[in-house]
Amino acid sequence: MIIYDQAMGFYHAVSWSKEPWLQALLVLHLILLLLVVFGRRRFYLQSGIFFVCSAMVFAAESINKIASERWKEFSTQNYFDSRGVFMGTVFSGPILVILFVQLLLTLGSASRLVIAVKRHELGVDKKGKEKEKTS
């Protein structure tokens, strides 16, 4: 229950409805997730999403530093601590979850492709053996 209490404390400490930038960030995460799920058959789209998301996570520390210096310009309170807990939780965490979903979908596609190739290979072998028997 300690984790639940901490999560609820975090949830209630953030002004989700008063921060348009947080709402936009959540919409961005939702759009990325939908692109990953519904665009899973488009290799270039998936590659682009992967590299952009990876770059965003890589740049999170720099973004956190800049945001902690300029928080008054876009936020009602300073969420950006020196350790980057807020950025890790609200920015990088969901992106890493999206990348994990992308990984699972890619592994599923790869496994289906291996099965299709093996079935085709076995079918070709079966036809080759039938030709040898008839000759």
C-alpha cells in the first residue's frame, strides 16, 4: 500500500487540469501509442517513432534542466527537481512504455514472419520430395 499511497500523493500534487502543457504532453503520448499500434506494418513510420522517442528520452535531462530554469513561463508551479523524478515519471516513463509496446509488436511480427517462412520452406521441401517420388 505504500506504493499506492505515494502514487496517489504524486497524482494529487500535480495540477493536471490547470496545466495545458501537461495535457498536451499526455495527448502526445496517446498519439504516439496509437501510431505505434495502428501503424505497426509501416517500417519507416515505426523506425521514425523509435528514433524520435529514443532521442526524447535521451534529451530528458537537458529538457528538465531548461524547464527548471523557465518553469514560470509555462507552468503554475516548479515540478522540475534536480534529480528529474517528475520528468522521468511524466515524460520519459510513458515513452519507454510506448517503446516497449513497439518492441512487443515487432517481436510478434518477426515471429509470424519466421513461421510463414518455415511453412513455405516445408511446403517447398514437400513438393520437391513428391517430384522425386514421381520420377
